[in-house]
Amino acid sequence: MAHDERRLQVLRAIVQDYVSTNDPVGSKALAERHDLGVSPATIRNDMAVLEEQGYITQPHTSAGRVPTDKGYRLFVDRLSALKPLSVAEKRAIERFLDGAVDLHDILSRTVRLLAQLTHQVAVVQYPTLSRSAVRHLEVVQVATARLLLVLITDTGRVEQRLVDCPVDVDRDDVAELRTLLNQTFAGAKLADAAALVPDLLETAPPNLRRLVAAIGAVLVETLVEPGDDRLVVGGTANLARVAVDFPGSLRPLLEALEEQVVVLRLISEVDTGGAVLVRIGEENAHEALSGASVVSVGYGSGDRALGGLGIVGPTRMDYPTNMAAVRAVARYVGQILAES
């Protein structure tokens, strides 16, 4: 077991050196830079075993070695602790996010902040409607037979829909309708709210029944087909700095970020226990991300994840620092949403 632990130390040293220098790492350099307590010859033997096991590889004609996806995976899985953020960094996060005025502003600031802290591309998923609850339903008359229905969720998300009414509407009807809708839906999870519509149709007072039918139809569409789950992306320019890490072309990755679907799927798969998830290279099923790593975590209030946030960058990244930054930012975003 002692030699396994030592080899893990050698692998850690190779990952750290390669991440910071982008140069393949040799046994002599490792012996000089790290206090591994063994001779360069022993380090060479350990590196030969690590290479045989697929954790490191020799690029082209270089004398040094670089980590493989499998090597990065072992490094991440065996991290004993995440590097804590400095007091200054924590303060900067608080200051930066505290001034946000609404949900969109919170998420825009979040990606800018994450991109600055990690020097990677940052992505944040809008809170998914299915995980939210109804805070309030507002009904606004815009014409004699037309209403604007505004759904406000507990995550600060706002959905607006126009409703064409089968009859003319007066002010009293609007007030009565607003009360009825909020009595029925306020506090209900969006995933359950659509099921409340049929009961509402049956219990609505006769004078409102046709109105409620029209509003109910629009409401079901809004609740059942949230279809605009989307991402806020920031720091794409950071990819230019690491273009060397994407042999061939950055284009597939940039296109995947632009199309959002693939990245959204990855970011939205969050661990319910709040763990930071790391997907490295080929672990990302989509070809465009096979040279990239995705570090993500859920954010939300209490134990309820409302969405995911994270970073996308090359497999050669500072995993401990980036994982800590992603986790810390997610906590602050959760706190702000809980307070708003």
C-alpha cells in the first residue's frame, strides 16, 4: 500500500506541475521541485507503472509525461480537501453579488464572477420552472377582452402570457379572478400546479367560469411546457488563453456553448447531496466536449436545487481551486435567492 500512496503523490506532483507550466514533466524535475522523499530512479519507476496503468502518457518525442483523462480522474477522486477561498475572495464574492437587483442580474453577475475567479468559461442555468413554486399570480387587464397573466415563482422567475377572453371583462371580474387564482395556486410546486386546474374549473363561480377556462388553458401550457430553460454564459474569451489545450480547433466547443443544449444537460444534472461534480474529457458523452472538463454543482435554497452552475475548460485545469470556487459561488447564490 505504501508504494500505491507514493505513486499517487507522484501523480499529484505531475498534475500540479503540468497544470501550472503546460510542459510535460520529467522525473528529474519532480525530484527537484517536490519533496517526495525518494530518488529520481524510484520516481522514474513509479512513472513507468503509472504510464503502464494509463494514468500518464508520453506526448510525441518529449522526455516528460502528461496526465491522461484517467490520471486527472484519479487525482480529483483522491483530493483530500478543496483549497479554501481566501478571505479577500469570499468578500469579493459577497460584494459582487450583493448589489444584484433581480434574478437576471444575479445570474449575469454570477457568470462574470465565476469566470474571473477560475479563468474558465462560466455557465449558470436559469432556475428550472419544474423545481420552483408559485409565489404569486397577477392578472392585468390590457383590453376589454384581453388579460395579461403574470406568473411569479419563488425563485424570482417571471413568466408572462396574454389571454384572449371569450367575454368582455370588467374590473371586479379581474379582482375576483386574481384572488381565486392565488388562493388556488400560491405556494404550489409548479410540477403539481397544472393538476389543480381541473378542480378550479369546477369550483369557480358561474360568472367567472368561461374566464377561468380560458386562463386555465394558458396556465397549463405555461406550467407544463416551461420550454425555455436556458443558460447564462460568461468568460468565453478565456478559451483563447488555453487554445493550445484544444488540439485541432476550439470551434466544436464554442458551438456547443452557443447551442447550449449539450452544456445545459450536463449542468442541470446536479448531485442532490450538493457535491461538486467533475466530468473529465471523454466522460463527457458529447464529442465537442471530449477535450474539456466540466465542473458543476447545484444551487438553491435549503436542500432544494433550483438549477446548476459551473465552469467549462480544458482538462488541464486547477481542479482544487476551481471546485472550491464553484462551490462557494453556488452557496452565495443560494443564500441571495433564499433572501430575495
